[in-house]
Amino acid sequence: LHVPAISIMFWTNMVLLTPDNAPKLYEVAENVAKKMGYTEMPLIYLAANENLFNAFAAGFLQSMSIVALGEKLVKESETLEALEFVIAHELAHIKNGHMLKKAAFSIVINELIQELGRNYVTPQNARYVILASSLATPLLTSWYSRVCERDADMTAARALGAKGGVLFAGLLHEKFDPHVERDYADLQYEIEHSPLKSSSLFAARVAFFRALSKTYDSIRNVTLALLSPFNTHPSNIERIDYLTELLQQQEAEASTYPAQA
């Protein structure tokens, strides 16, 4: 049931990975599944969309869940370790029952707020209960989603090692995170080498675009900060930090207790 729903949502074909149609990718996924403790190969699909740099898991029960890998993600993961981590992360969602837990959490939170409203709020103030529910439910479910995402990261990193997670989080940061500080080197070169640099009009143009860029950065940063409580995933910087910390712990343990030959 999930496959046609996801296909419609992303307007793409979902191709089940098999040893015949994608032997190398299937082998990678199979090895990851074994490291994650799966005794049977889970259903893993390739979302044949060249613009989809994403992966996701769907399903409430482990036996009925699937993983889908975006075509662009598979092509641009850059390293095998990063791709393995993505697969492990999605399999961790299934293994840890995150989809069912998030759905149950959302229902419980919403019902709890409604129940509090019915018992402690007068009918005249019912609109405030609706407002509180409309704000609190997405805030709390977003927070719990971030908890589950970190749990999936850590589960995958413990099974495969944290290096792939650090590489993938770094790739996400490079591709998607806005650069707060812009590089003005090109503009500075233009100022120094332009025959018009003594012109007051040219100087005014340079100053205007500098101010515009800095204003845009400031507005964007404030907007992102205000919306951050509604994020369903930890920021890529946060993921890099906690995965790097785990990687350092793993490397320290490996140096203290080297593998037996």
C-alpha cells in the first residue's frame, strides 16, 4: 500500500531492488541489512527520480515496511560509507518502530490537549484550546521526530561506524544549508581592478549590494531560527557534531582495544 502512495507523492516510479536489476546496489543494501541485524532482506526500492536527493522509510510494522532511496541520492552520495549510512538510517527507523511511535505520540498529545481543554477550560474560551492544540501538537511532534531521527542516526552509527554518518551529514550541509557568511572576494577584486573604482556611483553600487546581501543573510537567519522548533530533523551541523563525537569515541575504543588478528 505504501508504494503507490509514495509514487504519487513524489511523482516517480518505485523500482524494487533485486540481485538482477541492480546487483551492486542490492549487495550494498544486503550487507547493511545484515549489519543492522535483519535476518531477511527488507523491501528496498529505488525512487527513479533524478531530482530526488532523499531517502525515507514507510510502514508501521516491520514486516510491512519499506525503504525508498532517491535516485539522485544514490548517484551523489560520493562515498560508499555515506550511502551505507543512509540505508542503515532508514532501516533503523523500521527496526526501532519510529513511524508507529510518532503516529501514536501525535494522537496522544492531541487527545491530551483536548481532554485538558474539556475539563479545565470554559466553553467561552474553547477557541484558545483550539489555538493551543494547533501550536502545541506540531511543536511537540516535531520535537519527537527530531528525537527519532537522532536515535536512527545513532543506531546506524553504532552498527556501521559513525564515519559514514559524518560524511553524509557533511554532504547535506554542503548541499542544502545556507551559507551565513558570503564570500566577497570576487566583489573585492572588481573594486580593486575596475577603471571606475574612483567613481562615486560605482562605490555606491558596491555598498548597496553589500548591504543588501548582509540584510538578506540577517532576515534568513532570523526566519530559520524562528522556524527551527518545527523542524522534523536535527540541523546538519548538530548531526555532524554528535556523530563526530561518537566517531571519536569509536576511534578511541579501537585504539585501546585493537581488533584481534
